[in-house]
Amino acid sequence: MPLTTAPDPRLTSLSAAVLAVLLPYHRTTDRAPAPPDAFPHQLRRIADFVRAGEPVLFTLPGFPCKSPSPAKVLGHLPDQAERLSLGFLHSLCTRIGRVYPPGAHVIVCSDGHVFGDLVRVPDEHIDAYADELRAHMTRQGLTGLSLFDLRDALGDLDHDAARALVHRRHAPTVDALRAEIRADDHALALYRGITRFLVEDTADWTGTRSALQRACRQRAYGVIQRSRAWGALIAEHHPRALRLSIHPQPVGAPKFGIRLLDAPDAWTTPWHSSALHRADGSWTLLPRATAARHGRLVHRDGRPSHFEQR
């Protein structure tokens, strides 16, 4: 009879405790909440760090740049929406440290340069956005966080050349993506969500609405290609990390969807919206034009920051 090794109860318990900190913020379109044992991939990754007595490492692609739509955001630099989101991620690391003393660390993998040409945001705006995120982490002592972007991965390579290199090495073909979108409901939802964002973010279109939608559907394939390529590059640099996602993910998927702030739409992100401070003290994310109907604009450090409910 082959020898078997019984599971280590302490390892199992600690891994489940770490995951339990994340579960209330699981971003998913599934209706019913799921228990820790519905996430075997995440539990295995967490257990690898617990077994080694190391901080649990997470990677989170996102925080690319502000939307170019003035109807959605207050400007091209981070504001209260990003500050609250980064504070939330740091607090997760702190809470994990209470149940697992080595704690946790989130690498925010800012992906703006990866598809800046497709979302029509200038590279200098993307640099300024990421640099301000780094500065905020330092100023506020958010030691549970760090930032990684295309400049960290490929050095001083020209942005266009860096995008082309990542695409060439790691991006799936459009044909492969089309086949996946036809066969998989989650992939279809992602494609539709990105197309919607691209349509909403195009402020200077002079053609017909149907022509804009056709153009954005094609650009959406490019955004997904680059996002997949960026994910592969992140995995090369951080192969042991547990992958978080700002997009909704099914229960048990390899990526764990994480909800950064309250929002009426599961696809809303801090960089596609503005923060509204409600009268009851809570925060939510809304398009700028909507938030402005509910509150007054508040400035911080000389820049528009958020809205305060009247």
C-alpha cells in the first residue's frame, strides 16, 4: 500500500483563515456566497506561503490610468477613489496579519502603458498617474502595497516598443479570443464590458453610433489581448503570487475577483468613476456626472478630489 501524508490541520486552518478575510469582498456575478473550500486554487497558493512562513503575495493588475471621459472622472491623476481603494487593499494585508502573523503584500500591477494606445490615453498621463500612486503609498505608509508597471518590467524601453514586445511574446491571437468568447459566458461578459467602457470613454467621435460600436468591438479584442499578455508577464516576474482581479470572477476560478469599493455596477472601477461620500459616512463610486447631481465637489491639495453628498 502506498504511504499517504495526512493534511496538516494547522496549515489548512491558517490558509482558510487568510482566504476568509478576502471572501466578503469577492467580486463575482454569482449570486450565492461560497465557502473557502470552493476556492481550491487560492487555498493551495496561500498554503505554499504559509508552509514557508512567508507573507502571502498577491498580484492585482489594474490601476492603469484615469478614463479619458470627463463625464466619468475628475481628471487624469489619482483622486479619492484611488486613495480609498489603496487604503482598502492595505487594510486587507493588515487584517490578514492578525490571523497569519507574517501577513500579506499586494503588488499593484499598473497596466496603463500596456494598452494606453487602445484606450486613447497619452503615455505622459499614464506615467503621472502611476507616479502619484507610488508617492501616495509612500506618504501614507502603505507598506502592504507596492507598484509594478511596464517600466519596471522592461526598463527604459520606448512605450510603443515595450507594448509591441509584450504583445508579440505573450498575446493570444484574435481568432483564439473569438473562439473563446463564443464558447465561454465569462469571456463574453468581459468582452462586452470592455466594449462598453471603450464606447463610453470615446468623447471625440464624429461618426455614427453604430460605427463607434464596431470600432470599439475591434479595440476590445486588442485590450483583452494586451491584458492577457500583461498577465503572462506578471506571472513570469511573480510566479508564486496569488492572482487578484478587478473584474468579476466565477467561484473557483484561478483569479479571485476583488471588490475595492461599493458601486452599483459590478464592473465599476475607481479609474472609471468618481467617489461620492454619502451622508451616512459610507463611500460609493459613480460617474462624475451622476455624482455631481448628488453632492458638491471637494478639492484636496489644490485638485478635485471627490463629491460630498448634500
